[in-house]
Amino acid sequence: MTIAANPKQEHGEASVDGSGVESIVFSETFIAIEKIKLTPSASAARIATYDNLTLSGFDLCLFDSSGSAVSGNVKWEVEGY
């Protein structure tokens, strides 16, 4: 059996609070996720990662260079089907 699915993409910008975690919920559920791109926006070094990935969203995590949770803005982009 073959199931045809159209590629789709979702993107946005999240404002992460001091806890260092922001939950992202997609407007539509994906069938499969192939790529996640996270781009922090800051004057100091920042590391953006994701956790708890599902087909309907993920937790966006933001850290400084010493590994401490920080607040800040992160652009995100997800590609899949």
C-alpha cells in the first residue's frame, strides 16, 4: 500500500521565557517530520534545541553557552508531510 502525501512546511518565531522552554503547537498535524531548523536571535551566544517532538508540536529549549536556560527569541521551521 502506498499513501501519497503533499510536502508541507510550518514556521514561526517564539519568545522563550526565563524557564528556557516554550511549547510549539503546529496549526496542522504532520504525518512525518523530516527537518527542524531553529535559529536563535541574540547578541550573545545562544543554543536552541527541541525536546518532546510529536507530529503536532515540540518543546523549544534555549540555553546560553554555559548550558543555563535563558529567555530570548527563536525562529523555527519544520518540514515534512
